[in-house]
Amino acid sequence: MCIFCKIIKKQISSDLVYENDTLIAFKDIKPSAPVHILIVPKKHIESVIAIEAEDKNVLGDLVWRGKILAQERGLDKTGYKLIFNCGRGGGQIIDHIHLHLMGGWDKK
Ligand code: AMP
Ligand code: ZN
């Protein structure tokens, strides 16, 4: 089982920020930004590269949740990044699709 599936099944602890029937969000263990949250579907799908048409709504759900989590943290005022790393050449290390929400840098 992959590390994110273990987090989803609570076999590994995480700093959970949101959960519903289909996805979870938790803080990145090695943050690259003041706010760095990973949004992860409960279904194990390896990557954007592997996603099939039948699961395309997963992409919208992840982005929508990223937008809401950003808004709840006031990041809509300053801006933020939503990033999918896609495959090794795209910087993906964990082979369970996830969306990075990053923000919280000072922009005045
Ligand atoms: P990626 O390079 O897109 O595959 O990103 C994987 C991310 O998962 C990295 O930013 C890691 O810091 C993060 N990560 C790895 N293991 C854990 C964990 N146990 N809990 C939270 N984040 C993790
Ligand atoms: Zn998995």
C-alpha cells in the first residue's frame, strides 16, 4: 500500500486539515511554503498521467477543495499556487495523485 493510502487509512499519522467521503487534505511534512497542504483523493490513482475519463471529476474536486482551503486561510487576498507534479520528470515522488496548495508568502 502506498504512503498516502496508509495516511488515508490512518495507519500513518498526518496533520489533517480536511476530510470528506472522497478526499483528505493534510499538511506537507516538509513544507516549501508558509502554507503547504496536500489534497489527496481516497481512491488510489497514480498520477494525472494515469487518470482516465471515468475519474476526471476527481481533478475538479481536488482543485475546488484547494480553492476553499486557500480562501479559509485568507490566501485569496494574496494569491497562491495549486500544483500537480505529473510523473518523475514533473517532480512527482509519491505515486498517488495529489494537489499541492502553497501560499502565505508576504505580498504587500
Ligand atoms: P510530489 O513531489 O508531488 O510527489 O510531492 C510529495 C510531497 O509529499 C512532498 O512535498 C513531501 O514533502 C510530502 N510528503 C511525503 N511524505 C509525507 C507524509 N508522511 N506526510 C505529509 N507529507 C508527506
Ligand atoms: Zn495510494
